[in-house]
Amino acid sequence: MNPSRLPSLDPSDRRLNVAGYDKGAGRAAKVVAACADLRAEPAADCPLDHQLVCGDPVAVFETREGWVLVQSGYDNYAGWTSLEALSFDTNAATHVVHVPRTFAYPGPDLKLPASRALSMGSSVTVIGETETRGATYALLDTGEALFARHLRLAGEVDSDYIAVGHKLIGTPYLWGGTTGFGVDCSGFIQLAMRMCGRAVLRDSDMQAATIGREIDPGEDLAGLERGDLVFWRGHVGIVEGDGNLLHASGYSMDVTSEPLEEAIARIERFFERPIGYRRPQAGIAG
């Protein structure tokens, strides 16, 4: 194998630590907004780093003028978000949204004005079920109703993150995005693997350092298999197994599938060739 060009994980990285606080010192809370935007500083004009979805657990360390410093209980990512996005009522969720996006209604009827939309991966607490004109709705503890077929029991997972990724084709590219409303390259990887019960780290450099094992596919890339990850500096995509790359592309500004060789040639013109390849393994990575 050629000398590795993939990065190493820095345990002291500010993205994975809350400066000045012990990891266990935070107050338990959860996201109740459709998503919670995480930023490096408590300022609305600070670039988006990450997004947490409804139901995600967090630890709260500091409050400052409507902002809270939190660390995700899902992937350990730290940052500032809006206090209004959180609740300190941490009752357990019963179901998870398994479609890219779904609407919540103030009652069990699709003709009612939607109260909000929820992303794939969001978790909710169902307290009942009812039927309206042949459609079954899950009744939530928030007083809302969701189309029941868009939910599955908490703990149930998909078996194929590539198939999950295909559900997200056409989702807009959003820097810092990790939801069914918008993803960046590593947010796409994280969301697809999340739905398969694989908790991977957030950013592409973290993923390049931790997911599975590094492989050498050869100069002609003949050793690549379906599901392998291709890494550039600041970018990542999934090998589909038919010569295509599935990724959230800043070139097309959406989740797309394109020939891997074409993607490599295009990216090389502006940046460089891939810096490495990894093969995810069963279980939790990252």
C-alpha cells in the first residue's frame, strides 16, 4: 500500500470538545425543533458547522443571550445553537422518521395546514394512532400527527446505506447540512449510515480517519467494492459498485450519482486526486 495520505483524528479537536468544561458536566436536553443549527460561535452570521435533528440528545454547558453551548450525544460534535431549539424534558422516543422528509400536522388530516416538517432520522414519541379517510396517522405527545407509514420503531435500522443514499438523490447541497432538507458531502454519509445504525463522525476529515479500514484499490481502482468510501481533502463519496460515485456534490449542488472516473477527473482539474479510500466494516465506526 502507498504511504497513507489520510488524516489522523485529533482527540483535542475543538469540534469534539467543549473548552473549559468536563464532558460529564453538561445538563441533559434534547432537540425539539425540526433541526438545531450548530455554529462555532454564538452568532447567526457564523458559518453553519453541523445540524442536529429533532429528538437528538445533547448536553448543555453554557447559556448566553438565547444561545446555548452544547455537545451532541449522538456524535460528540460541540457548538452553539438556539436555546429555543431544545427542551430539558428528555422522555424517550418511540419512533424514527425513515423517509427523507415528512410533514407534521396539528391533527390527523393531510388537509390541515402543516405545522412543520421533519427530516429523516428525527425521533418522536407516539402516544396513539387513528385513521382518517383510510390513512393511518401517528399521534405525538406534542399534539401533532404524522403519516404513520413515514415512521418506524426506534431501534429498527436499514441494512444498506447505499440504498438509503439513493432515497436522498436530488436533496439540495447545503454546507453544514445533515438533514433531508439539505446535506453536504460528509453530512450525507453520516445521515445514510445513521439510518443503518452506524454512528460515524461528522466531518470528512474525521470520517477519513475513523470509518472502517484504509484500503489500497490499486492505480486502476479495480480493487474498489460497492460501499467503499473515496476521500479527497474536504470531500467524500460512496462507491456504488457499477462504476458510479454517490455523493453530495458542490458541482451539481445536490445529492447525485455520476461515473467515478468523471468525478475524479473533474475534481483533479480544480483541486487534486483522491487522498485515500476506506472500507466500512460492520458495527459502529468513528
